[in-house]
Amino acid sequence: MNTFAGKVVIVTGGAQGIGKAAVSKFAEKGATVVIWDVSEEKGLAFASELTALGSKALFIKVNVVSLESVTDAAKKTVETFGRIDVLVNNAGITRDASFMKMTSEQWQQVIDVNLTGVFNCMKAVAPVMVEQKKGKVINTSSVVGLYGNFGQTNYVATKAGVIGMTKVWARELGRKGVNVNAVAPGFIATEMIDTVPEAIINSLKERTPLGRLGKPEDIANAYCFLASDDADYINGTVLSVDGGLVQ
């Protein structure tokens, strides 16, 4: 199905994890995909792989912490493809520690990427979508942004903040033709949880009615739905994709 034929889709953090799964899914559905990621080696290799499979793909090295970097990337995207139809603000990091042990550096690093980075990307892309009078933005929050989580003051603050920004932007940009929504993933089997002890992983599975961790593809499917024409009347919502996780 070429659901996104002729559409240009940007995915930040698109060279690995959930972002990579999202890029693959959009490409499968006919989109022209633009991978924004700080990892040049992974991004170039992935874009080449997609191109070899017949998809239109472009990698741009982007540091979302830098507004200049993001603005340049948005300009290059428009110069190359003429438009931007979908922005998935997926890039994010963790620097976990209990509050009493968390350093100001750990706090600021996560704020810079997960919160300011989303602001920067939106600042660069929103004017393009407003001029087009059409666009879809999907921000990545987290189940912990809704319920909190031990040892993640910084991460939870950013993911709760993303929900707040999503609702503001939905109000401000909806009348200009831009839909803004968020996805709140549960615990997903990616590199980000590779260091989590097995006992905790098993506990998470037990608390999830579906009895498993999520797959990156589960989140990618949610991104694609909210970016599709089927979601044209969905705006300012937070879609939890967490298997029914019980807090």
C-alpha cells in the first residue's frame, strides 16, 4: 500500500531503534523518508540500504540540540524534495539516576535533547507546514511522562513537557492545517533497555496485560496511523502504546 506516496516524512533519531523502525515502515508505505540523526555512519548506511531497496531516502546529520543544525536540515529537505508533510520528533536519550544522585549535567543533557530538541525541530519545520496549509507532527512522549518512574526525573520531566507542548501546538496550529499529536510508548525492546536487569524486565512484562514488551514496529505503526489521512480529525491527543501497562 502506497499510503504515503508523494509524502515527505522526517524522522529524528531515525538511524536506530524505534526511529529506524518508523523510517522503514514509512518507506514501505511509499513515503520519501528523511533520516535526521547525529550518527552519520549509521544514518548513511541505512539510507543506502533503503535506496537499494527502491525507496527514496536521504540522510542528514542533525544535532537537535542546535537550532542552526535543525534549521539547515529543514532547508536542505525542502530544497531537495520541495515540501515536508510529516515530522516525527522521535530522537531522545536517557541519563538515569535517582534524584538524590542525579547531577546537573545529567539533567541538562536530557532536557537539551528531549525537550529543547523537539522545540527546535518544530521551530524549523512548522513554518513550512503552515505555508503548505497541511502537515502532521507526531511527538514522542512516554508512558513514564504520564505516570512517572523511579530514577528518571530528567526523562519524565521532558516527556511530560512534550505532552504539554503537543497540546499547545495543536491549539495554535490546528487552524493552519497542521495536526499535532503525541505517542506515549510503554517499555519497548530497543537498545535503550539493554542494560536493564532481567528481573526488572520480567516485572514489566508481568505488569503488562499483553504479557510482553513492545516492539519498535508497534510504535512505528502508531506513528504511521497518526500521520495518515485516516487521522485527519485527530489533534492534540496522546496515544498510549503500552500493552495496557498497569502502574
